[in-house]
Amino acid sequence: MAGKARLFALLALFAGGTALGAGATLTTADLAGRYTRTFRTGLVSGENYMATDVVTVVATSRTRALVNFDLTFFNGHICSLTGIARLEGRALVYRRPGRFAGDPPCILRLWRQGARLRWNADNNSCREDCGARGSFTDGGMRWSSRRPISRAGRARILRDFERIRNLP
């Protein structure tokens, strides 16, 4: 009988922890990691090749993270973006003024939705970071592709970002 009582107590504790986890405050560490997707794509010539999309999220504080997108599209077109995103509700949001006069600001949201990491640029607003066939609109990849980033890897990524950011 004592064994069953202990089992029920543990189950109740686990269920309570799960409920607390579901409503717990999200931090950038909850999204941090390297996500990848390898797939077959092609060129207009008919040639096929394998490509890998990579999204990297490195927490810099509880509410800020460095995000890096390297996405490949048909005919070798890419989307590439690196910058600091802030946590807004349940999503990381990267904001940057438009690069050219008249361009809308780039607003890119990144969040977890079930078994997927999702992203979307409002009104395709980050268009200038993409080639002709690329877009940050309605993107995503499997959450299960997430891999942790080692401390050394994190330090290298942040150091490289600071070096790039400080270029003239």
C-alpha cells in the first residue's frame, strides 16, 4: 500500500510540474540551439543537389538572443540574416529598419509551434535579405532537429558576431 501511495504522490508531483511548465515564463534558452534541415533542391538547368538550411539561436540573456538564418532555395537563391532578437510573448522578434529609402522595417518572428520551429516575416518585410526565390514568409523546420550549442561554440558564435558588427 505504501508503494502505491508513493507512486500516486510522484505522479501528482509530475502532473503538477507539467502544468506549471506549460504556463511557465518562456526564456530565450527555451528556443536556443542549432536547427537543421537537409533536402534535395535544384537548378533551372535540371541539375539536383543537396542543401541544408540552418537556424541558430544563441541566448545572450533571458529576453535577448542572437539569431542566424542561412536558408537555401531553388536555383541557389538564399536568405541570410543575423542579429539580436528580443523575446515578445512566446516569440523571438528581430527588428531592423529597412535597408533602403522606402523599404519597410524588417520584422521577423521565431517561435515554437508544437513539433516545429516556425518563423515569419511580416508582409515579407525582410525581403532584402533574400535572393529572388527566397523568403522568410511562413518558414519552419522540425523541432526534433534542434541540437545544443556547446559553451565553446556559443562563445565563438558571439565573438564572430561582435567582430562582424564592429566592421566599418
